[in-house]
Amino acid sequence: MRVTGGFNDFDFGYRLAPGEHLTTPRYYAGFTNGGFGEASRLFRRLQIEEILPDRAARHVRPVLYNSWEATLFAVDEPGQKALAEKVARLGVERFVMDDGWFGARDHDRAGLGDWTVNPKMFPNGLKPLIDNVESLGMDFGLWVEPEMVNPDSDLYRKRPAWALHFPGRPRSEGRNQLILNLARPDVQEYVFGVLDRLLSEHDIRFFKWDMNRHFSEPRWPAVAPEEHKKVWVEYVRSVYALMDRLKAAHPGVEIESCSGGGGRVDLGMLERVEEIWTSDNTEAFDRLRIQEGSSLAYAPKVMMAWVTDVPNMNGRVTPLRYRSLTAMQGSLGIGGNLNHWSDADNKLAAEMVAYYSASRRASRRGACTGCSRPAKTTRRSTSTWRATGGRSSSSPAGIRSTTCTPCRPSGCAASSRKPSTRLPHRAARRPPGRQAADPLRGGPDGARPHAGSSRRLRRDLGVARAYRIAE
């Protein structure tokens, strides 16, 4: 066996002068004779009890809505207010305005780095929108990508040396953007200043902190050539320091780490962020395996999972019920364009949010034991998972906490059982005053027909419907 830790040795170099020292990243190791399943549970428990920012006062994640799919860059105050009205009726607790609110950000080729509110889109600033969102019973979040800069921006025109680059070489753009060199103290102060000002002037409770491109030209021309490779270490330390400073200055603000879909998920980052963006692929059937893999290593409460519109990335069309059940395996978010949803869609979504909200405490804090794992090459797989150690306050039939471990508990016949196309059901204890129909049983939900046969649809639904939480 060989175990490695510490800094990534790719292009690594860090020269130390006499008397200087370098602290390596923390290294976590453990042992159990309980197999992979027990190791997985111990690792998730470590995160919840020792790593995550809310470890001292653990709480459930709010149900979130993100505006990106509804508006793209066509962001303005009337449109966001109208969207917030629709969102609030679903029982959503956090409204997040995505890209397009700042600078000359009419498209993805301009504006990054200019973190001031676009006066054309928001002539009265963000306060009227935030006040409206809060009056609807939700808190407000905002998308930012503070580590990036567009060449077509006021910041880059004024400070081109702030971008990572090799002297005398062309600068490679990715997604029409360059990376700011956060190893530079002046860049750190600029980024902290703009984010601190946003939080100081507005009641913003959440940043979706994006980082949308790979590194290139990782050099630091302002220092001696033998010091250039320090940028790898100092950049990451600066990102951590920025988040630490913001949280110290604004207690209670929460951050999602979003890096190209599934990137930058490590325990160093999880000490500072409440949730992570699991993958840019939000297609429900694909997400079953994506989320299963994520939950083997990471606590399900940090795994953001959205209900988005169909067809999605691969052209597959699945019903809204199926997409909702899949998203409930992590921390539930909605990212679909509500302007195009039918009354039946909205009714079902509100019922699904109510079921999720009533059961999430048990499903996010219980100890998960997996009976079987989804097959890699067939749609006929089903999996049943059980969360113990928590108490559910409603019927979560069809809702699971996570796909966790490949263990085979005594008496579990899941691996030999034929796939189920029926949904297990248990009577619901509904929240007081709410007489919602059970969204997990049959009936139309407004989705278009599945791209395949009805038989395949039943098999696909069986995958998500087999997940449940036992009290």
C-alpha cells in the first residue's frame, strides 16, 4: 500500500529562505474493520461534526431557487420580482439571483471584475428587490465569480497585470475570461473590498461563489522567477483567507463552492462553505450515479441538487416527480424556468417541497446504510437506503437521504430482487393545516412524454422511487 498526501506535486516549487517555513495541508486518515460502508459513514460524520462551518450548531439547508435558467443574462428588477412571487408560492426559502446583475454584463464576454450593480437593470440598486424577496418570506442570495476577469471590463483595462500570465506570451482565455492572481496582496484587497461592500450595503445571506475555468499561464511576473511557482500555494491560501475574512466580518453569511461542476470539493474548502455544486449535469437520471458517487465521500447535506427543466443536457425527458425525487437526495434546489411551468407543475412542486421540508432533518442527520448500488450499465437497477438516527415528521416514501455505501446488511436481498416499478407508500403525517395530496403516488404531473417507451419510463421511475427513509 502507498499513501500520498500534501501539496500536489505538479509544477510545484516553493523556495524557502533561511528561517522561513511552509505548512502543508492537513491530512486526515482513519481506520475501521467495518468495511467500506462504515468508512464512508465515519468520513461523513467527521465532516458534519468537525469540518463544516455549522458544526457547532448544525442546521438543515434551506430550499433554494436559482434564477439562471429562467432569465440567463436578461436580469432586471421587474423580472426578478415577478419570478420571486412565483417561487415563494412553492415554499422556497432562499431566492438566488444568478449572473447578469453587475457591470456591463449583457453576455458572458464582458463585465467580470466590475462588481457594481448595473444601473440600467436596477436603477434603484438591489434594495427594492431584496426587500421584496424578504417580504415574501425568503432570504436573498447572489451569484459572484470574484476570481475571474473579462478582458472587456473596466478592471482589466485599468489593471491588466492583475491577471495570471507568462511575461511576453499570449494570454489564454477560457469562457472569455482570465484568472485574477489572488496571490497578489493588492488583488486580494480589491476582491475582499467589493464583496465586503456588497454584504455591508445589502441584506445578502448567501453567495454562490463560482469559478468557471481551468488554470493557464500560472505565473507571477511581479516576483523573481524562482518565486513564480509559489502562486499555486498562495492562490489557494488567498481564496481561503478571503472566505475567512468575509465570514468574520459578516457572521451568518453562507457560501456555495461552485467550480465548473464538482470541482474544488475538499475538506479545506468544506471548512468554509456550507454547500457544494455537485455537477453541471442536472439531468435527473444521470444524477442518480453522480450523487451516489458524491455521497460515498461527502455528507449529503452539502450536495446541492436542483430540479431543472427538460430536455436537459442529453435530451432525455423525465417527469417532474422523478426529477424532484432525484434532487431530494441532496440539499434541494429548484432551477427551472417557472415562467414556463403549468399550474399542475407548480402544484406538484409545492407538494414535493413540503414533503422534503418536513423530512429533511432526519434525512440529513441520520446515519445512512446502503443495501445496494445502482448498476453501471442497466436501467433495471433499484436501490433502497435507510437513514437511522433521526426522526421523520412526514411520509418520505420515495425520498432518501443519500446513496451511501455498497454494504450488504444481514437479511438484505436488494441485490437479488427484481426491479420495482411500484412506489412504496406509508401514510403521511402532514404539517398542520396542510392537506396536500401525496405527490409520490400516481397521476399526471404536467411533464411531456418520456423519450423512450412507457416500459422504460416505469423502469426509470423505479430507480428514484425506491429510495426511502425509515423512521
